[in-house]
Amino acid sequence: MPRAGLTPDVVTREAAALVDEVGLESLTFAALASRVGVAVPSLYKHVPSIAALHRRLSALATEELGNALAAATEGRAGEDALRSVAAAYRSYALERPRLYPATQRVPLPDDAPHVAHADRVVGSVFAILRGYGIDGDDAVDAARVVRSSLHGFVDIERSGGFGLPRDIDASFARLVDSLHAALDGWTGGR
Amino acid sequence: MPRAGLTPDVVTREAAALVDEVGLESLTFAALASRVGVAVPSLYKHVPSIAALHRRLSALATEELGNALAAATEGRAGEDALRSVAAAYRSYALERPRLYPATQRVPLPDDAPHVAHADRVVGSVFAILRGYGIDGDDAVDAARVVRSSLHGFVDIERSGGFGLPRDIDASFARLVDSLHAALDGWTGGR
DNA sequence: GTCGGTTGGCTAATTGCATTAGCTTTTAGG
DNA sequence: CCTAAAAGCTAATGCAATTAGCCAACCGAC
């Protein structure tokens, strides 16, 4: 029986591609095994459980999002960075709408790679705030505002929740305008 | 065999209570049947499938959220309404963190009750905007900004995604401040 | 009160999924 | 080449969702 050339990373990437087709909730070891050409129990040689696979998918999605955001901040600061990061965030969610929710899983504390990817995502937001001169507790509050707005928008969008007849791109632009105004006029804590 | 007194609404409410304990993804007909005291196949007399039960849960959660928001707007306008609705939105999500995600499901078009509940939630947001004198396409954009911010914040919060040592209530207050500022200074479309 | 039809219980059976146990083959390193 | 580890496999187990069909409870009409 020749080796299928699987590794945990290969299995995870194939699983992500399958999620793009069927969604996270319909991901099964049966479908994945069929996809990579092995019997179902063989998957356990590479990934200990379906739950572990979901955690790996979260780490992968978070890494990809982090990469996209980091690239978006390069050579940019302040408003320019905000707009670039916001666009990258939404682009990622629209490219992989079924995988995107996996970015929201909080890493297990001992999963160093996943923790690092998550920190990187948040780090990109803090980089924006430095351009606005916001730091300390204010930076935490502001980062939460930015993350909430972006996550909220793309989550509702990908779920089809914006049903009224109004251009969604235009609404997103107004959201980012609002974020810029909020960060630009950010005042000390209360 | 005496009747257990079940109806589709009773089953749905019991399912919601079970979701509060175990989460949406761990809801099973087996656990629910045990909870209401009937055999598993008996549940099919009241709810046609697990998928249909999830849709009913979404309608119920959306109704509850709609009730909370409607109550929060009563006798209030503008900034007062915004703060009240924002608080009510977050309170609901914190009271039923495991059920809250069900509010995000888009209703099937022919599910009139669910559609009505969803419209009511959005209606409460539009009521706020009327107090700020925002209408037309601007109102759609602004409603999407408000919904995104609120949903995004509570979704990250309930998932444990705000890990940095900073009071979350304070961050939420800053989010609402930002929303108020955005709505207060809302200018015409672009 | 009785009867008939409908509703709501039940058990048995089926299919599919996640997982474990243990055997066999392939592969890598000494 | 040999050995141990890794990676395939089948069989088996337990659980979940669902269907089929039987029986009893219930309700409305007479």
C-alpha cells in the first residue's frame, strides 16, 4: 500500500479546501478521507481527532488572515493603514467565507503557533493605532472597537444578513469612514 | 402511554434551555428527548428534523432579542436610545451566550414569523437612526454600522476573544461612544 | 357513553459518523 | 540488509439522525 504522502499540514490544507466547499459544520472524516485517497481511520495517523482538526483549521485561517493584514500594513500608517487593513480583512472573509469563522476560535493556551497567529492579527490592529497616536488602555479599547466593527460587518455579510437593497461596498466604506473618524478623534479614557 | 404535553413551541423552548447548557453544536435529539421525557423518535411528531429545530431556535432567539431591543427603545430617542439599545443587545448576548449565535441565521423567505422577528430587530436600529435624523441610503449604511459593531463586539466577547487585561465594560462604553459620535456627525452619502 | 379518526407515544431497523484495536506493508536509519 | 517506526488497511463499537409501523391516548361527533 503506497504512502499517500500525508502530513498533518497536508491534511489540514485539504480539510480547509473541503470546508470552502461544504462548510465547517459539514466537514467529516469520511469526506476528507475520500478527498485525499485513504481510508477513514488512516487520518488518525496524522490528526488525533475531528476536534483537533477544527483547531488546526482555526490556526491555519488565523495565520492566513494574519498574513493578509500584515501585508496590508506594510509601508502604511494611520488612515492609510486603517483603510488597507480593513479592505484586507474583508477580502479574506469574502475569499474564504466558510473558513473565516474559524478565525474566531480562541487558541488553547499551549498551542504556541495558533497563539502567535492570533497575536499577529491583533498586532496589525495595534500597528494602525500607533499611527493615530493611541496607546495604553486606549489602544486596547480602540483595538476592540476596530476588531468588533470589522468582524461584525464581514460576519453578517457572509451570512447574507445585509438584505436591504443597498450597495454593501458603500456601507463598508461608511463603516471604515466611521472608524477613521473615531480613531482620529480618540480622546483619553473615562 | 400518557401524553407528555409536548408542542413544537415547548420542544423549542426546552431545546433552547439545553443549548444554554451544552451549546448549539452539542444539541442532540437524544439529549433533548431525555430532557423532556420521551423516546427520541417521538420528537419527530413535533419537529420534523434537527435542522428544523435549529431554525426554530433561531426564530426564538431573534424574537427574544427583538423584544429586548424594542423595550430598550420605548420612550427614548437619539443618543439615549442608542445607549439603551446597545446595552440591551449586549445584555441579551451575555444572558444567553450559547444561544445568541442563533440570532445571526437569515430566515427562510417563507418563514413569516422568523422574518418578522428579524425585521423587528433591524427596526429597533432604524428607530435609533430616526432620532439622529438619518434616513434613506444613509440609514441603511448607518444601521449596518451599528449592527456590525454590536454583533462584532458581543460575538468576540462571548467567544472569549478579548484576552488583554482591560475592563470589557469600559471598552464597550468606548464602542458606544464611537457609535454615537459617528451617528451624530453622519454626513451625506458618497 | 360510544365510536371513529387523529395525534402522539413506542420499538425496531437503517444509515452514516467518529473512533479504537490490531494486522500488514512501507519507509527510513543504522 | 535488518530493525523499528510510521502509515496504510479492515473489522468492530457506540452514538446520532431518521424512517417505518404498531399501539394507545385523546378529541369531537353522535
